[in-house]
Amino acid sequence: MRPEVYHVSADEWEVLCGVIDAMGPDGLANVPYLAFSGSGTDPKWHFTSADGTVVSVSHDRDIALHGVPDLRLILVPSALIRHAHLLAHTEETCDLLIDSDGYARLIGGRGSDVVIDRPAPDVWWSDDQPPFVPELGPLAEAVVEAGALCRAMVAVSVWPPGTDEAVEAPVVQVEVDGDRLAFGINWRPHGLYRLTNRIPAHAQGSASIGYRHELVERLVTLATRPDEVVTVRIYGSCVVFETDRWMAIAEQVETGAARLLVAAADLLEGSGFRISWRSRSALVVADSPVFADNTGVAYELSSTRIEAFILDDGDPGVVRISTVLVEDVGDSPELRSRMDDLAAAGAGLSTWLDEGRLVVACDLESGRLAELPSLVDRFRRRVEGLDVLFADAAGAVQLELLPSGDGVSPEVEDA
């Protein structure tokens, strides 16, 4: 079988090498590959980074001189792209030959060649679904020159001098508002500053989103000419950066209280709790199944609610664990007295009335987030039986409160 020959321009190899450089030696989640649509048209190179960002580069030359019609996916090692870039730079052109025996060959314009093994499809390959551009239009869009974009992006990438390298960098937010494109980062929770860098842009719409910034910033720096035009589109679930030569899709990363709640959910699930999201700002903890529905799936009647709050930019935030003790509460001096007694008992619990419901809660500072699973367990043990006490005082409807069961290690003791 004759090899497939792909003509790749020197400019295309340069962009591909820039993408590899931007991702770094450990930045690729998958092997780079050249893919074709079902009709064999619109071929593109695809790269998936370790942080989930997907980059595609258009292949703008003849598809093949001698090709197999049903060939749709060509995997190549990243080392091949570096060799091809060097060969195209020194010999003006570099073609890619794909051999059916598992080899790839590069042929320079002056006759030099490189032969390299191609990866098998099942080697170093992730089945994770990459982000994609939503079918609905963007919430906002901005068009800028790459040079101005690069300066704005680099400004929020500077690590503050003296900052502990173990500190997790804040999430960068990109915003389109009026005739401005802005990038912001908030170091105030670490006792530092908040920085926003705005540049003029041809823009429409208004939206902002948090995203993983580092790879896209390096793409603009390493794989883009200063005079190239970059279009930034913000969607509900991702942000897209696109030039005539490449496109990057970065998934949304939660910021503020929502980000803190995601970290709380990960900790709880890792400790054996089952959680159910009620909204982006609240989730419910459930474990110790106690009954089965008509499908035979067991559930627990749990009302332990987890929320996150950040009051201002400099506040690191708190995670709140709460539950409704009783409903249809009738306010009375006796009820208030018992609420005050509970607060004074030193158990770290607070109570309040909320539209006829008596709520009990405890707060955990975000800096102690690792303690959350054990605190949830202790909280549920502490409030066990309080529903009876307060329902009696309030003449209210008693709710069933269940112990935590085996959601965390039984060695955890009540505080």
C-alpha cells in the first residue's frame, strides 16, 4: 500500500509547534492528531491539554496525493511536529508521509527526511469528552489584536513577589463589557491585591466567565503574531479564543463562593458521602440509605444542607452546614430561651427563625476546608434529638433527623 502524503505548509508547522510549546512537556492529555470530517473535508489538528482546554489548528493544504478514502484520524507524536517545524524552517517545505506499517516520515524540500514511530490509537489516549462550542450563540464577543491581548493577559499572569508557591493561584476571569475586554484576578483573600486589565475592543454583549488562563495566554504569546486578529467569545459553559490559524476552547471554572462549594463537594464525595446539587450555590448531603423506592434504589431522608459564602473580595469565605429542625414554628419566649441556651453551650451551633422554620447551623472557615467531612458527621450527631426539644418548645411540626451513619470514618469523635 502506498503511503499517504500530506502537504503541510511551513506556516502551519510553525503554529503546530507553537501549540506544543504552549502546552509544555507535560501539558498534553492526548496524542496530537489530524482529523477529517465524514466527507473528508475541513481537516484540523487537535490537541487536548491536561487542564481540559482543547486547541484546534486548521490544515490548509492538499489533503493527500495518495490516500486511503476512509482514513479519518492520524495520530502523531509531538516530537514529529518539532522535527517538521525545524525541517520546514531550514528547507522551506516539509511533507508528512503516513506509512501503513505504523511509521511517519517527514520529507524536507531539499531531500532530508525523518522517520518516527506513530503511536497506536489505544496508547496514551483519554476517553474524556473535550469541551465543545455550544450551538447557541455567544453571550458576548470581542475582537482585538493579538499584541494588545497578549499584554493584557500577561499582566494577570504575574505571580506576586514573595507569595508562597504552594498557594493555589486565583481563577482568572475574562469579561466583555461595552467597548472593553477585561482580564481580572483577585489575590485579596491572600492579603494582596485585585487586578483588572482592560483594553479597547470591537465588542458586543456583556458577560464574564472564569477559566484556566495559562495555556491560552501562552498560545497568544507563542503561536500568534502581534498583528493577528483574535476573537474572544463567551458562552455559558466556556470561552473561545480564535484566530485565522487556531482556536482554543476553555471550559468554565467556577469562581468565588461557587468555586469553594465545588471544592467542598469534592471533599465530601471523596470521604464517602453522597451529595445532590440543589443549585450552583447549595447542595444536600445524603448517606446511610434507609428506604427503597419502587425501583429498589435506596435513599435517605436527609436535610443536611451545604452552602458557601464570600462576603467581600478580601474574605476567604466560609462553608455553612445547616438543617431545618422544625417547621411551622410559633415564636415564644421559651423557644428563644432554648435557642440562647444552645448558642451558649459552646457546641459551635447557631439557630435562627426563617419564615416559620427553625434552622440550626455551624460554619467552617475555608482555610480549614479539609475538616469538612468530619465536621458534617459531628454536626449531624450534635443535632440528633434537638428537633424533639425545640418542637416541644415551639408547638411545631417535628422533622425526622437521621444520624450520619457511615459517611465518614467511625473513629471521628464528637467535639
